[in-house]
Amino acid sequence: MAYFDAASAAPLHPVGRQALLAALDDGWADPARLYREGRRARLLLDAAREAAAEAVECRPDELVFTPSGTRAVHVGIEGALAGRRRVGRHLIVSAVEHSSVLHAAEVHEALGGSVTEVGVDRTGAVTPDAFAGSLLPDTALACLQSANHEVGTVQPVAEVAEACRAAGVPLLVDAAQSLGWGPVAGDWSLLTASAHKWGGPSGVGLLVVRKGVRFAPRGPLDERESGRAAGFENIPAVVAAAASLRAVRAEAAEEAARLRELTERIRTRVPALVPDVEVTGDPERRLPGIVTFSCLYVDGETVLHELDGAGFSVSSGSSCTSSTLTPSHVLRAMGVLSEGNVRVSLPPGTPAEDVERFLTVLPGVVAGVREKLGAPVPAGGVRGAERGVEESGAPAVDAPAGGTPAGTSTVVDALVVDALGRRCPIPVIELARVIGDVPVGGTVRVLADDEAARLDIPAWCEMRGQEYVGEEPADRGSAYVVRRTS
């Protein structure tokens, strides 16, 4: 198996494994006690804190260990908002933050606070001017990830931090995806991260609160970790997390160059090998090991299962892999295709041969899924590309004599496609199958109640050079209007 999902959890680094095993023998006692075993545990905890602080480039007494990265985010946001409650209750987040940040924002809003969500461009990046424009006199806190967890885009943290500092607003940075590659630039105020993202054990997060930042921990207080993380410290895991962070940072420069070359190979070759693919994320300002692409006319869950059977563990932001059947909030905010989304995130040490094997297997997997769904087969030109299913002999979707699929009808000058009750990628497939039956300048109205259609139909138009007219209300779901331009 080739594990290509390091953005979710990186394999435990060998140095971290060794540190974990060693600390199990010496780090089991209560570090708050004064006897020998307690002092030994305290030395291990303090050494781990100093090592982590060195990697973050902060003071050791500014950093505390938490039971998870998610918990670090929640404690950081709640504490910073509470510390500045006299200033106001306005919170700023980007539209592509990790769900832990967005969930904390939802709770804050439900309790009477206000939230501004800053949008992103098609690469997934915020603009510093847009972020600065959201700063208000009552803004208590702003949050911005250092790099996106789904598409790898690196955010302009330093520029945003400068704007926040000028406005007197603290900036919390979620550095979970990037901390293993280097410290976060800029004059940020709070920082969170999670050890399992850089090759440490799960169940260890860290929270940094710079000196001078107003911070009021919420909930019952504890004497441990400056009152910011209640409960007995998991010293063996903390030691392993700090050791692995130091180890991956020592290897970061060389490994980043190697992984960047491998992901660039995927970015450039996948569109050449697989028709109808959109590669997402910034091509330059991105993390070394993450590359994401979306395939038209593909069921994302089936693609992941097929790749798993072929020996590749990958992830997806496709709505077809979600129990809620809603597309990834990151892809939705970017306005890019969500169906058939594949995220490849390479852990350090990934052999180049595994990437080459992936590039060999992927085209057949995507073609096989498209064939099962009766998707169009590219054959040149609008009618050839979009009507290629019938021409190639692949199974059509209940098309009656005359070539118009079942569930469609002509109303005035518009062709209506009824895709109600059909899930991604069927609405887009049915749109593609009939676009060739519409004269240039004519329109197609796609009736759909799948949330992904709101994102994927405009994305299809962008990829196909057709005009997306807009969304109209319908008795059920929505009507998406597309005008044929060529």
C-alpha cells in the first residue's frame, strides 16, 4: 500500500517512536510532585516544551500542550474572545478554515457574537486587503490558517498579521498543516497545531499565547498547563511529539524540495493523462506534499474505493464521500469543481516509484468509474465530447429514440433536464449529455436538489467554456440555467 493521506495524519516518525518508548519508562509519574519520579517526569515535560517552543519560535512559557489540535483551537478562540470581551464580540475567520475553527465560530455566533467570513480566490487564498477590510472597532479576534488542509495553498499570514497588529486585533493562526515544514512568519498573537500532522502521536496539540495578549481561559480551571489545558499531561506522547517535530524540521529543507518535485509531477501529468480534470490550489504558494484535483463525471467515493483496491490511500473533499452529501466547504468557497475530488498528500519519505505507479493506475480507475456511470467520453468538439457516450457505444442513461435522455423536455427555447433526486455527478453528466442538442445561444435548465450541483454546474461551465446564467427557484430544489456559447 502507498499511503497518500499525510494531511489527515502522518505516520509516526521513527525518532518519535523511539522517544515514546523511552518516555513510557521515565515519564509516567506526576510532574507536579517533588519526589524523584515526579522530578524526572517534570524534566521530560520541560525539555519537550523547550524543544517545541524552539520550533515555533516562541518562549517556552507561552506554549502549553493540549489533548488535541482541535482542543487547542477551541481553547485559543474561547480564551482570546473572553479576554477581549470589553472590546467587542466580533470574530473574523476565513471561509476555508479547518472545521474546528468554523465550529467554534458557529458557537460564538449562537451565543450572540458576530462573525465575518472572509472569502478566498480560486486558489483558496485570502487577500490581505479583504481581510483588513473586515477589521472593525469591535473586532475581538481574527483567525487565519497558515496553509490549507485540503488544497495546500499557503496563506499570506505575515501581511494579515501586520494589518491586525495595526488595528490592535490579535491574530490566531492554525498552523497544523505547516508547522512541520517551518515556523510561521509574521507578528501573530496565538498559534495552534497538532502533533499527528507532522509525524507525532495523536492526542497531542499545542497552543501558544504570546505575552501581552489578553486571554481568559473558559470553564473550570486546572493548575496544569497554566490553567489552559486541564488534566494530567500525557508526558510520553508529549515527549514523542516534540522529538518528532525536531526531527522532521531537521529534514524539512531537503524533503520539501523532493516532495515538491513529486507533487509538481502529479499536477502537470494528471491533466495530460486524465481528460476533464481541474487541478486546484495555488501552483506556487503551496505546501510541498499536497496536490488536489477534481475529475468531471466521477463519483468521488467510488474513485477512492477503486484506488484503495489498487493500493493507494487518498482522501477527498467530494460531496460523494460525505454523509451529509454536501461538498467540501473549502472547494465551495473556492468555486471549483467538487465532484471526483482526490487529495494526494505525500508523507516524508514517499518513494518516487509510488508516485509513478499512481500515475499509471489513475487513468484506468477514472475511466472505469466514468464508464459505469455512463458519462460522456471525450471525442472532440462539443457534440463529440458531450455526446460521445452514444457514439462510443457506452451505456446511455435511459435515452429514448431521438437522443434526448429520459427526464428532459423542451420548454419554449430551453431544454429542461430533470435531475431531481439524483446525486453527484449525475446532474452534471445529464447536462453534458444534452448540451449538444441545444443551438448556440440556447439554454438548458437543470432541475436538481443535490447541494453539489450549486458548485459543480458553474464549474462545468467554466471548464467547458459555456455560460452559466444563474440559479432560479423551483418547486423542488433549484433550476440551474446554462447557455450554450459554442
